[in-house]
Amino acid sequence: MTLSYFRDFCLGLPGVSEDTPFDANTLCFRVGGKIFAIADLEVWDFVNLKCDPERAIELREQYPGITPGYHMNKKLWNSVSVEGSVPDSLIIELTRHSYELVRGSLPKSVREGLE
């Protein structure tokens, strides 16, 4: 999967914005101001995605390319390889899952404004 494809997918979700709040190379995708995906612009080898804690453990056991989130809360975030060991369709599914988790945590008034 290319960074360009991933970026286009994320920006196609309702209410998504992007920024680089940490440094010039760390790209964050947000919904309602909260981050749901983080990627490195310089070295596109994995993306950090939020995940349901039980599912996160299952995914890590099933795919060697899914590991506890790098520099993130290891219980709630996974680092997902984009170099071929994780199917692109699963990366997209997990990105949507991360988006939905974060969107679902937003206040109702903010969620309604995203539609």
C-alpha cells in the first residue's frame, strides 16, 4: 500500500483532517480533533492505528506485521506494517475501525456535525 493511497482513503472519511503536530515527518489523521492514525512521511513502513484491546491482541497473534503501537499506549494502539505482511484490505479495515472508535468517543454534538 502506498502512502498516497492511504492518505486519500483517510481524507475520504467524513470529518477527517490531517496535520503534523509533532514534527515535519509525523502525519496525523484526526476526526473531531482526535487522532486515529499516525504515519511517518519519510519512511512509510507502518501506521499506528487505535484498536479495541481484545482485538488488538488477537491481531498481534495472527499477523507478525501487527505489533504493539510504537510510542503509543500498547493496550489501545497497534503498529501495522504496510510493507506486505498485512493485507491491504485488512489495513483499510483496521483504519476504518480506528476511525470509528475515535469518532464514537466524541460528544454527540460533534459526531452529528460530521455527517
